[in-house]
Amino acid sequence: MSSSGLRLVVVPTDPIAAYERAGYDWLERYYNPTGMFEEVFALSPLEQGERTAFGMTIRGVSSGEFSQALRAIRPHVVRAYGGHWPADLVCRHRLHKVPVVVSVHDKRRKLVYDAVRYADVVICVSKAVEAQVHSVGANRKRIRVLPNRVDPGIFHPVTDKESLEAVAGRFPPGKHILHVGRKDPIKNLDTLVKAIALLSSEYSCVFVGRGDAAPYALLAEQLGVSSRCFWIESVTNSDLPAWYSWCDCFCLPSRSEAFPIVSIEAAACGAAIVTSDIGPMNEYLTHDVSACLVSDYENPRALSDAIRKVCENPDYREVLRTGAIKASTPFDRNVVDAAEAAIYGDAIRMRSPTLARRLEITAWNAKEELKSRLHHSSSPVSRLARKSLSMSLKPLKALHRSRRLTGVAR
């Protein structure tokens, strides 16, 4: 344990138990990079009761109890994991002289709330996410790009015959495609299932990840490939390298991504990757060098052609495997952890500037409360309500004018 005396409060997007069920066994170092904090508290309305795990105190608190819980803990910094409700929670209930850090892991606008503009530091996992965060009003001076990380001590090519055979023995012989990720329309599993139907019977696909597989299993049945599709809820994180190393092709044809950690895990293990030619995938993977990037990723024929090219051309597959390993090196856990710890250090040192935004947060809270009341009201006096809302914005507009005059950084 660190002897720094520093205390951190984190608000994860999902309950910690959900990460446990998914096989994530690296949560302690994820929430406390380099072990810089002596105490870490995970506070969330999604948790129940209180327990200790992964070097943290995990406690369920309602949004109404959040400020009181913060005052009792007296953290040196508060971190929200997610640009949506976690960002909203920490920005609305911030304390004087306690910096707020928000990390944004998704570039979809519906998951990037206006609240991110009121964080002291906004961490974006890719340039694609940074662009979205800036578009909602966050000042670029407060944005830091910090990618996902991979532990090379765990994620590296597995050559142990017994480990590879343990995975292979679960599936029929042939050519194997691997997909790791949640069952969600954004992951484009429907196109992948359709692509399998265009490949010969020697091809099968293993889908690892949480979510409802029923719609995709039904599609596979309708296309006559259900016997070649295998649905697995989770694989322990420490076991995944053998799966990445075993497959003939790792396919991630997502419609949209922020920065999927599975892509760099697969790369570090030397998997031959087929993925969509979108940001951020093409920010760190190069076509025909470290991955086969597919522009027409919603076209089953284009996807099946890319899979076939990787699986049936040993020389090409070897080029991609070698290139993938090289592409993964900038995401070494130790490097990224150190960079994240440095961001925390910067945030803690900027405690005074957070006071300059206190009035803005107060005005913002008042505005949002009025907007909420107006939205949920069925009263015939909506014209009066709208006028009231307009009046409430005047102090905020005046504050912005004064900030321009005084040069206070946003």
C-alpha cells in the first residue's frame, strides 16, 4: 500500500461485480495506477452495501448522499469513469478545492454529457473521443489523451502446446475466427454472422462477451450456420492470451469504437486482426501491416473476403501478427500507468483553479434543475416557465462575459 496519504474516489460506469463476472482480474492496478493512492473508494448508486475488494472500499451511495460521502472521505481527487451519468454526478456534487477528473471512453454523443465541460481534467482514450469532447464545449487545454493499456506480462504470444490445445479442444477442427466484446448492435455481430455464412464449412466463429446472444444466435440459425457459431459469456483475463494466440483470425468489425482494449490485447498476443477502418482503429493499426482494415465493414462479402485473405494466406497472416505485436508496444501498462499518475498529480496541484469554476457550476446546476422541471411539467403555464428558464441563464451568461474579461481559463 502507498504511504502517500492520498485518497481517491472513483465512480465506475458499471457495478464492480459486473467487471468481476466478465473476468477482469486487474482492477486494483487499473483504479490505482502505480499505487500512488493510499486509499481508493468506489462510490456509486449502482452498488449495494459496502465491501472491500481490489484494494478499494466499494460503497453504495445514492446521488443525494454523494456529497456527504465525499465530505466524510476528504479525497484529494474525484474521478468519474464515463462522460455520461458518472460525469454528471461528480460535477454536480464537487467539493471546494477537490479537483474533478472525468474520463470519456465512448465517442457517441448520447454518452458524452455537457457535464464534461465542467471537469477540471477530461481524459479521452483516443483522438476520436477527444474530438467529441471538444465539440460539447470542453477546453482543449484541459483535455488529456490517455489510451487503454495492456500488460505485456500477461498479454503476449502463447506458444505452450498444452494451453493452445486446451482451447482448441473445445471446438471442432478447421479455421477459427474469434470475437471478444459485448453483444451489442454497435459491435456489428450481425454482419459477422452473415459473413460466416459466406465462408466454407471449415470456418467457425467464437463470440466471447456479455450480453444477449439470442438475436444473433437466431440469425445464425436462419442462415444455417448455428453449428459454426459458439457463444461464451466470459473468459478470465489471464486465460485470454491463449485464445488470442490460438485463433486464425481476430475479427472486430465494429460500427463505432472509442478504444477497445481487446484490440490491443489481441495485438500484443500476435493475433491476425481484421477490423473496421474507422477511428480509433486506424489511429494505431495500419492496413496490411498490423491489421486488415475493412472500409465496407457492414458488407458481409467484404468482411468474409478479408477473413479469407487472412486465414488462407500464411505469409500475409504472419506479416499482420508481427506488425500487431509492434503496434501494441506504446500501450504497455507501465508506460500508460505512469502517464495516468502524472495526470492525477497535475490535477491535485491545480486545486486552486477549481475555485474559479465554482460559480459556473452553481449556475449550471440551477439551469439544469429548471430545464428538468420544465421538461417534466404538463402545466399550461409553459410560457412562464420558459421565461423563467431564460431569466435563469442571465447570471451564467454574465459569468461567461466576466470570465472573458478577467481571462479565467475554462
